[in-house]
Amino acid sequence: MHTALVWFRRDLRCFDHAALSCALQRYERVYCAFVFDTAILDVLPDRRDRRVGFIWRSVVELDEALADLGLRAGRQGAGLIVRHGRADEEIPRLARQLGVHAVLANRDYEPAAIERDARVAQGLLQAGIAFGDFKDQVIFERDEVMTQGGTPFSVFTPYRNAWLKRLAAHGPGDWPVAPYAAQLAAKPADARLPALAELGFGGADRELLLPAGMAGGRALLADFAGRIARYKASRDFPAQKGVSYLSAHLRFGTVSVRELVRLALAGEGEGAQCWLNELVWREFYQMILWHHPRVVDAAFRPEYDRVQWEAAPQLLEAWKAGRTGYPIVDAGMRQLAHSGYMHNRLRMIVASFLCKDLGVDWRAGERHFADLLLDYDLAANNGGWQWAASTGCDAQPYFRIFNPVTQSQRFDPDGRFIRKYVPELATLPERHIHAPWLMDAGAQASAGVRIGHDYPAPLVDHAAARKRTLLRYGAVGGAVPRAGG
């Protein structure tokens, strides 16, 4: 009897799933597995990492959902075989124990994942077991959307146009699972899901502000479907419920990118089109990472690797702690520390502030986001930081520098978001909430806030910092802003 093992990674769902659908259609018996990979877990700096809790809850639900799929198809005992160890050791070992003919998985495009999968494939080959992978986390991958000259795009708009043209010709696709669930195999009797404490992450079960698993993804998707028409108008205001809140679910695959694209295509007006553009931006950055893996540690535009950044650990630590003296920056950083989430407009503001007001290397900020973001995705995070730092493809030109005060006035005009995350400023009137250091002593006394005591004075003067940034970037030979590419 031909059997296969489906290895789940960042695709924690049992619907519209490429590897699972293919396995169920091609093999007579299909096992399912997930590995809590110690190569990843052991280097996490926080034993309470929310992502581990989110994954664990999603794995619990996936195990139950697979069992239910099997029962409804007349197969008892189906579910998820969970292992804890190095994935490049555990998957070949499990495949040999189960006696499968092939291991199937959905493709991961991050450099470390590509290396891991190569090791797994080699270990399986030595045992005479095939390894196959499938496109699942994107609509178009690798070389599927290229310039007419056959080279990768480096500017978003022409990439988007080519992406949309290909979508119109091929559609988003679909990978059904339920009709073939009778092929699900019963998991071994000794298979069990380890508790978070057994994984060394007992503290990761703290409250998640986003619901986990497929059920959580469905609930958020249904809620956003009723708001998508207003997305473009409301998405930049962090105090409003304007965004989808689906990024973590997209990152861990508890939703399908294809269902998100179908929702955008079914919507009407600027809101749906704007959201579709954001999904295309995600694939643009995935394409950039695939073709230019050096961007993980280096600037996409190599000339900007010569920028002389400030060696200022105290400024970096104040930024991380939300103690810069600029309320909108501090509110964003405190939101991240509190919840593992940061609104997208705030990600741009705080990134610009770190690189162009404080003069700190964008890589330090990218690493901090990598440590804390629940929805951390290497390609999107790297692309966003390089955009803000003006070192990336189709990035913000270096001479366009966000003013944190005007950004605050525009996108949190009444200070509602600031007051939520910087409560020491809650009593300030609107005219002072964005730049509290401009209050005179009498106004500070009336508000009960002493700048420099209850709330920090600004770390830097924005106007002076802007001049330093223009000199810093302008000193780099060849660092001339480009309009195309």
C-alpha cells in the first residue's frame, strides 16, 4: 500500500492545502505530522514567546480537525503526529518508522528553511524515501512573475501589474481536502501532543490578543469581510478598527492566501483593491527574498551598506522601551511589547524614527521586531525595514523623512491611541498630546505631567536629526534616489 507523510510547517490548516490535497489524491494512506523544531525554539530569547503559544493552540485545533475529517469519512484515529526535536532529524526518523514512500510539504522560501529542507530531503533519500514540496503560501512564487526580459522585478508597480495579469489568466487556484479525507491514516497509538511546559515554553500560554487556529482565522476573516470596503479609508489610523488583523494567521497558514485573494476579488471599490495590493506587496517581498537572499543581512542596494550608522546602544534601548519622548513612537513600541502586534502605519513611523532620527542601523530594529512580532515574517519584515531605511527595492527615498509629530497629528488626531499606550499623557489636551515638550511649566502643572520626570524629553530634535540624516546618506557615493528600476 503506497503511503505518504504530510509535514505541516507554516500551513496549520486542513483545508485548501496543497501538500495535503495532493497526498490524499495520490496515496492510499496519508499520515500528518508537525515538529516543534528545536533548531528554531532553542534560539528564541523569551521562554514566554507568544508565537509558540499561538502555534501550539493552532496545532491542538489542527489535530482535532484532522480527526474529525477522518471520522466523517469513516476513518477513525486520524490526527497529527507531533514531535519535539530537530526537524531535519525527526522527519526522516518518523518517515522510516511509518514506512512511508514519500514526505510531502508546502514550500518555504526563507534561506534557513531551504537549507533545512535540503537536509531533510537528503536524509530521506538515503532511506529510499521521496521528498516533494508544493507552492501554497503564495499565489505566485520564485520565477512565475518576471519582467519581459526574464529578470526579477525591483519596483512594485510593474510587478503588481504583471502579477494581476497572471492572476486574471490563471486564477488563485484551490486545493480541496475534505473530499479525499478517507485516505487519512490513523496516527500511532503512542502519538501525543506535548504540553507547552514540556517544550520549555510554559509561559507562552499567556493571553493572546488574537484568536489562534483555523477558528480564529475564520472569525477574523468574517469580521473583516464586513469592513473591507472601508479598508483604504481607515487602515492608517491605529485607534480605528481598520485593518484585517489577519497577518499572524497568514504567517502561520491558519488561513489560506487563496481565500484572501478571492475575498479581495469579490469585493467592490477602493477598499478591496487596496487590500489586494497589500497581498501583492507580500508576494513582492517574498520574490525579492528568493532572488536576493543576501537582503537578510545586507542592503538590497549595496551602496547603502556604506552608510555610517550611530553606535548608540542607549538610543536603541530607549526606542525599544517606548521612552523616546515622541508619543506616537512610544505608543507604537509599547503596543508591540504589550501585545506582540503593531499597526502597520506605526511600523513605518517607528522604523523611520530609529533609522533617520536616531541614526541607528535598520538591522537592529529588524531584529527587535523579529523577537517580538507575533506575525513576524522574514520577507515582509525585511522588506518593510529596508523600505523605511531607504536601502531596499522601490524604497522610500532617503530625503523623505517622516516627521513623527505631523504623522501623529495626521493619523491619531485626537490622541486616542497615544492615551491608551502612554497613559502618563492621558490628561493632556489634544493641542499638546503630539508634542508635550512644547508645554510651558504652567500647562505641565495643570496636566500633572512634568516633561523629563513623568515622561521623557525628546531624545533628539527632529529638525536637527533630519539634517544629519541627509548628510549621512548623501555622503554615500552613488546614493542617488531612483524613480524607476
